[in-house]
Amino acid sequence: MASIFTFDPDPPRVSSPWSTPRTSTPAPITRLEAEPQEGPTEYKLHLLLRRRRDYHTSSTSLHVSGPNRPVSASPKSRLPSEIPNKSPPLQTKSTQTRQQRLEQLTTQLLWRLQQSCPHHSTSATKQITPSFPSASEISTGVNVGPVVAGLEESRGALYEIGVADDGTFVGLTEDEMTESLQNLRAMAASLGCIVEILRKVCVGSCEYYDGDSGKENQQLRTENLWVVEAYVKPNTAALTGSRDGQSSRASATNVWSDGEAHDEVRAATQLKISLTGATMSGKSTLLGSLTTATLDNGRGKGRLNLLKHRHEIVSGMTSSVTQELLGYVPDSEGTVQVVNYASDNVSSWTDIHALCKSGRIVLLSDSAGHPRYRRTTLRGIIGWCPDWTLLCIPADNAEDTTGLVGSTPPAEEVLGVASVDVDLSQAHLDLCLKLDLRLVIVVTKLDLASKGGLRQTLAKVLSTLKAAGRTPSILANPSGADEDLMTIPASIHKICRETVSSLTDTRVVPIVLTSAVKGINVTTLHSLLYQLPLPTPPSQRVHGEASTLFHIEETYKSRLYGDQANELPVLSGIFARGKLSVGDEVWLGPFMTESPSEQHDTKSEASKRPSIPTSRSFPGALTPARGLPGPESSPSDEWLKVRIISLRYLRLPVTTLVGGQVGTVGIEAADARNAASASSNRIRKGMVLATPPPTGRKGFVAEFARKDVDILSIGMSVVVYVASVRGSAKVVAGAVPDDEPLESSMESLLDHPNEDEEEEEGFAFNFDGDQAPDEKPVPNKDDKERHLHVTFQFIATKEYLDIGSQVLVMPGGGPGIYGGNERGEKGIAGLDGFVGTIISAY
């Protein structure tokens, strides 16, 4: 698993040794503190790729520590004939080429830059080899390449050139210092960095003979000795257009294009998978086996590293969304290697990225299964917008396996005595079918089920799928358990390929029988995840005001880009469409800006509001209601302009995110005066980053199948789920679509003799009448074509909504599975709800 030591929340600051506190009496600085062994500061006598010239005399000490110390160096004067012809050991070895020394120095620079970076990667990534600059390149400048992965968030490194390891000033002549800086720029450019000179100080003088050794016509020259402090930093600002006014050839003309810089990141295809299912169905255990290549002991050993909270470990019930990353890399022999935490040199997500540049990356989101945490369940299958959903159903769901290790507890043990007949797995299956998700059913705990119990479980699943118009496809079960969980053989691929070829039809539902204890079909599931088809682009029916849209699912605080007092927000979510780059300015919102006029009494507002037409299907249903569209607040109050200061794609630092990717966004207020408004305390889940600034909506109108919304009534409180939005709302109106014949509604109303009483009591949307408990409704050939438009109003917030989006509505948070009869006992809300489509918003 990823170690907590791979991420440093407070990396060392880039602090100049020249700013070390001195004595109160001003005095010239004659030396620095000794070079720190770790940290972003490096002392170098020089960065020459040749032997350094011998000085005749020097005012600075030539007796220095470190590997570059001369064997015999003294300020004593020597005649030209006494200067040795051979190169001393202090310089580059005779067998070492200039290119090799340049690569060694570049590796050292990379290490120093990583010291100020919060994430320390351990993967053996292919290092970019710097090329030795030619004379023409040195004179005209070296092209700056793309920033090496992992350095985008580095704070940089300081190079003290002309300084010994113990802090002694040695210095370089003007030409040697210029050559050292040119080599430093070449090294930095290969890593995607630029060099800035912070200070240049004269520390002494020297004398040397100009010309080849042994010649009588040598001239004695005198020059100053210089020490330079250079700041090397990633060139991320140039990739998106520098906003600090700096102009240099490296940042203006020699930066690689955005597409070239991110080809490696986008080479691996991304697939988003959400795991859902009843509590104790083995979701987290299965995820642990997939990501660690270890088998479970039947007591949940494989899931311990995935749980976030202590109460999850104690109870065994997941209550939060846990996300893990898997990778797949094909080889030339037709097999596919699984890349997870059991792979060599993998301890974090960035290592998986590095190894899967030419393969597939799968984001697995594990969610809660207990109805008590239904909001977490819905976040996993709605908010994170999965490409495919893995529904886990225990194989022993239809039989009593009490007493066996790892058995599925009965419903009354999980939910209480009153829920003996509740089937949570069936409730999750019904919800997935109602949401029309692309579904894969994983039957877990195969080692516990008998043949009869497995047959009953499968029969119930198959009948439910067929009733919903889906086509089940059971994958063949190879004999025996999977011995190697890190390699997918070609034979397994062939079995899965036959099923995957039919998945172009979204109605097909693959079914895999697995066991995380014995390892049965774990490799088959890996093969299926590798071959599942990528989703098609979003339907053109979904459209909104924002051309660039990022849905916010989580908010964090970060101090990586400011001092300890300034905590900047980091937003996590899914990028719906468009493109975001570091340095872009976007709009964050909508913030709640309720005006005092909205708090006025309903009667005073009703006299000012124009009359509202009544519903054709139910007169009086569209009565003036409190909170209907009123005066709009200023867009500047609802939306805040922010600047993107960092981006991560599945924890990999990048400079650009595109539609469909999951990542995190670090922001700051574009205007310093609005810094308080950009505080993470005001940012909530459900907000968006968008351009241009759209309009926050108080409510919306959604279209439902009429037979699905029988229990809704005017004034009823509901919970609405749309993308990352989860908000409380109330029903304010209902109407029949204009293109639907009115006769169909009147026929159902005329069937009830107590029509007037129904109008007065319920304002209900049940147009088919009440039926006795044993009486089944008579099918109507027009039922599939009959719809109802229901108007909802958010109670406390405004939200951004796309027209055409799918919406899930749960009355009061969800119909109860059962109601507690004992004093103080609370009922448990279920997963039943109404699924519709947003047709307008106000």
C-alpha cells in the first residue's frame, strides 16, 4: 500500500543561507554555514565540464573539503614551468566524458528539486537525458523541455556556485562562472526548469597565466573571484502564460506546446469504476484483493488498509468513499501485467501512472452499503459519474450460512428485527437498474455458497435483469483458483473477449462469480476491467451555460502555496467538459446570496407576483408558493473569480485537465481583496468551477414517468441528487406535458367518484387511483408514453444544473425500509426513489 511517508505535507522551505541571522553588529559575510545534507540547497565549487584552470595566486582559500578538493594547491607563487601538465584528481576523471558529468550533475539537480516537493516518488521512471549544448545553443539559449512528472509542485532549489561544502568562499572568474551558469541552464532545461540569478558577490581576486602550460609567452592576468546564488524552479508558469510579467526566451519561445507536454499523461486510458452493494457483501475485501494481489482470510484482512475511520475497522461497515488505482500493461506475449501495490517500485498512485503510460488506468471507488450511509452510496454511483458500476451480491444471499467464517449476516442482524424480509442486495440492484447504469454483477463469497443457494441467488438476479430489459451474460468459470494474481494469461482474455464484444449494447450485464478467499475468478475480473469498453461522449441532450465545467465532490486545505497562516483550498471532483490549465481564471460558485426580500411573508409577495397558470391535469396544483422565482441576486455575489494554481490528475501533478478526468484543483482568489471569499469554509460539495460564469438556480422542472411518482404531493420535502449536487428541496407544482393528450388524464380522473375529495386532501400525482392491497393495476398501453412534469425548489441553496441531466429524487431522504415501533427507535430509510430528467431550471 502507499506509505504515508511518500507525501510530505510540509516540505523544506527554500531558504537562502545568506539570510541566516547574524550578529547585531553589521559585518561582511565571509562564509556560509556548511551545506545541509538534505534539503533544496546545493553548494558547488563549479559546474564546469572541463578541468578548472590553476591560479598563480588567490586571495581565497584553495584548501577546501569535498571530492573536488585539490591534491596540491597553495597560494604560494609558482613559475609557469612548475605548473604540472597532468590533470589533478580534483577534476573530472580522464575516463569520464563531459556528457556523463552533465548527466550526473542533472541527477543531482533533480534530487535537490524533489527535496522541496511534497510528493516523493519511488518509481524507476525513465530519466530525461540532458544533451550537451553546442556552442550555438549556448549563445542563443537552450530549449526548455516539459516539466518532469512530480516537479510541477516543487518550490525549486538554490545553487551556491563558487562555495565549498563547508561554506567557504572560493569563487570563480567571470568566464568560468558564465560557463557554469550556462551548464546549469542546460541541466535545468532538460528537467523543464528555468534559472534565476538571485545574487552575485565578489569574494576576492586571483592571478593566473593566460595560455598553454610550458609556453614562454604566457601573460599573468588578474581577475575578480565571484560567488553566485542561482534559483532553479519549474517552468510551469510558461506553460500557461506567465502572469508575473517575466519575459525570457526560455519562458516565451522555447517552451514545448501543451499537447507535447502531456502526451505521456494522456497515453493511458482512464476507466472509472464504482463498487456498490449491500453491507457485508464483500466490496472492500474484493477491492483489497484487486489492489494488493493478496487473498483474504475470511475475516476482512484484505480490506484493513482501505478503511479510513476507526469505527469502520471495528464494525466492518464502510461509511465513506474509498478510492484506489489499478493499472494494466500489455506485453508482447499476449498477456497483461497487473500494476498495483504488489508490483515492484510501486508505493503510490504516481508510481502506477509511471508504469502504465501505454496501458489502462482504472479508478475504483468503494462506497457504503448500509442504508444508514445511503448518501455515501449515492455519491459513489451518481456524484463520481462512473463509466461502469460493479454491483457485489454475496453468493450466500439466499441461504443461511451462519457459523461459517465470513458469512453474510441476515437482514435482521444488520437492520433490526423489524426488517426480516428486507433484501438489501435486491434494493441495490433495483436502484442501479432504475438509474440505467452500465452494470457488471460480481457474485462474491463463492466459497461459502452451496449449489442450491447459488442457484437461488442467480435465479433471482437473472429474473430481475430480464424484467428490466437487460441481457445477463455469465462469464465462464475456469477450473481451480487463480494462482498468479499479477498476470492475466491470454486464455482468460479469450474468455472475457467474447462477452466484452457484446457490451457495445449497454443492455448486456456481465456476471462474474468470485471468491476473495480462494482467489476464484479474481484474474477473470482483472481481465474484464482491462477490456471493458470506454463510454461514448456525453449525449448532446445534456447542455448547459458553462463550456468548462468541474464538479466539486470534496474540499481540502493546503499550505503548499503560501505561508503557514494562509491555507488555500484544494477541490476534488470530476471534470465534466472543457479544459483547465494552471494559471487559468475560472468562476467558483454558486454561493448562497439570499436577499432579505426572499424572507418576506408569502401573502405580501403573492400580491406582487403575476398570476401563474394552473395545471391542465389538476386545477389548483400550481398555486403561488413561497420561494418561486423572485428577484435575481447579482451574479458577482454568486460567483467568485479564482485562479488555478495547481492541478493533479489522480494524484499525478499535471498542468492541464480535460473532460472526463478525475483530479484535484488548487485555487486562489484572482483578486487579493476577495481572498476571504475563497476560503474553504465557504466552499461546499455541489459547487462547480465554470466558464463563463453561469446562473445559480433556485429550482428546476423534471420529467418523470407518471406511474413512478404516485406518492409525491405538493409541499412534500425531498432530497435531490444531480451530478455532485445533493440538496434538500420541496415539491411546488406538477403538470402534464403540453404534447401529451389531455384525454388520457381525464379518463383516469373520471374513474374516481370522490374526485373532489382527492383534490382537497392530497394534491397527489396519482392519476391511476388507489387500489386495494391485493389488487394489481391493470396495464395500460399508454403508460410508457405518459409523463409528468414536476417542479422542485431548493430550500437553502442555489445550484448549477445542466438541462438534460439525470436526477434522482428521494422523498424525505428515502422511503423507510421499516419504521421503529419502540419508543426512541428510528426507522431506516431505503434506496427507493424517482429517476427523471431535468427539462428546465429557474
